[in-house]
Amino acid sequence: AAAGAEAAGDRPLALLARAGRAIARDDWAGRQAAARALEDLVAALPPDARAAFFRFPERAWAVADATPAGGVPLARLRHLTDLIGRIATAPDLADVLRAALAALVELADAERGFVLLYEGFAVTTQIYHGLDAGEPYSTGLAEQVLWSGEPLWIEDLAGHAALAGRASVRALALRSAVGLPLKLGDSVIGVMLADSRRIGAGWTPADMALAEALAQAAAIGVDQARRREALADEADALAVLADLAFQTAGATPAAALEAVLAAGAALVGAERGWVLLGDTPEALATGAALGGDPAVSRTIVAWVLAHREPLHIVDVSEAGELSQRQSVMALGLRTVWTVPLVEGERLHGLIYLDAGRIADPARGAIGTLARLGALAAAIAGRLAR
């Protein structure tokens, strides 16, 4: 095209063709810019000149509906790049998941969608698109993807007896669905699913390849967001511990325990709390108090001492049999935090904090509370010695 333009004396067109060719060989962003510019130009060319321009392989990507060997239109590839960019630049975990889910719903031309993150088979995070929290969704399809670790695309669920018979599919009147595992290595950390009450048409293997690329970007985004959150939590914990070290420098063990208790209560938003010293429920003595004499659930205390593990109950009223215990009902508990004081093989007692309301501590507060427990265990060890 450049040689023809030069022979015809059309220098501007020759220069533009050469510039476009150079940009196309540079990088993807350059190719995008060149494609847009050349599309505008060739649209105004006479038909013969336009045909000659597009006969050259290097110019093929400038056609609006051009499709490379992989079978995916370049416009869709460019759009996928934009979608992945939104996921990669999302500031936190929730935004990563929202961006990925919105992208899948758009890509699949679905009515709604959801993404679930798992620890084992327990759901830890839920994000929705096109439906409200608490609104039913197809757990059966999500579990199918989780258990198999394979993508799921069903154009018409009515033709799949095993899945069409699931209660959630029937109740929601679903007809089509796209489900994708979020994988890190061989581990499935979550499931992303988009569904519709209409038959999905026009979906191709190339579209599924794009969706899988999107899911991979989402999994990487989740991992990076979690790493960022872990670093931020670690920085917050170190700040709390450094401030506490300054406050307790030169203090007696009893005063140090009081400072640790106050810091823990402020951290999680507790209304009352105690440091209880001893290794059995019967032998416990008060090492520090916030809110008068101890008024604790003996059931919870006994469990923590027996298992030597932290216990955090977000809403005691939903804790099954525990919520019916007389001591719990009498205390009016809603949220409880407990941390055992373990130093090596020795159990020195526990930190017990509670509130008469459902508390919502800042992210990372529970991990920091566990570190305060380790500090309190060392102080209690000094008292014991």
C-alpha cells in the first residue's frame, strides 16, 4: 500500500501506511492506537484503494471485525485486556471480586452472577452482581465447579438432566450458566458464576477461553489483594505492639496485664474484659479487669482452656446450644473474644472479652489480638515464676 501510494504521488497516505506498519511491530498499545487511526482513514478511501490496503497481512488487524487464528475478534481481545486491567488495579479484595464478576457477567451476556471464596469447602467471602445479599443463588452449580475444578458452560440447562434436577436450578428457573474455578496452582480458592433465565446463545469455545483468562486474572488478583491486606495487618499489629511496649516499659506485671487488656478491648470494640490466670476453670483468678468482677460464660472458658485455641463468636444468639445456656442468657452476650495464654507447653489462663452488641472489629484485629495473647502469656509466665 505504501509503495502504491508513493507511485501515485500520494505522499501523506504513504507516510501514514509506513507509520502504521512501524507501530504495529512495536507493542500492543501501539497496535490499538494504529488500528483506530487507520480504520478512520481507510473508511474514506475509494473501494479499490481500501481493498489493496487490506490485502496485506500486516494490515489485517486494522479491520474492525478482524479475527486472528485463535478465533477471537480483536475487538474482544482488546476489551478483555481492559477488563483484566480493572481487576489488576482494584485497590482491595472486595473490589477485585466485584470487577472480575462484573466482567464475567458482561462477557457472558448474563443477567446476574456471584463469586464465592472458600477455605476448604466453607464459604468465606460472597460477592453478588444483579442480586441482593441473601437472595437465593445456585449453590449446586457452584459446588459442581468447586468439586470438579473445571469450567462449566451450559447453553440450556433443560437439556442436562443431572443439573436441571437440582432444587436451586428449578427454583430459580435457570436456563444457562457459565461457571469458572478460581485457581492458584492446583488449589481452587473460589468459584465465579454467571447465569440467566434465558437460553445462552452464541457462546463459543473461544469465548470460554476468554472467560478462563478472566478467571485466572481474578485468582491472581485475589492472591495479590490478600498479600497486601496481610502486610497492612502486620503493620497495624506491629504499631499496636510497639505502642504497648512503650506504655509498659518498667511497669509491674499486673500493670502490664491491665495495659494489654485495655489494648485488646479497644482493638475489637469490647465493652468488658478480664485476664483470668490459671489452667483450669476452677483455679482461675483475676489478673486484670475491665468492667468489674468477672462475669463470664463458664462453658466458653472451659472450652478455650481445654482446646488451647482462640474462640471468636460474632453473634452468640446464633451459636446453637450455647445461646440457650442460662449463664449466656443472663449475661446478655452477643459477641465474645477469647485468647488462651500459652507459653511453650504451659497454659497460664486466657483473655476474655465480650460485648452486649454485635461488634465489627477492623480487619486484622483478631490476628493482632492473638499476638496480644502471646504477650500476655509471657507476662503471666513472669508472674507465675
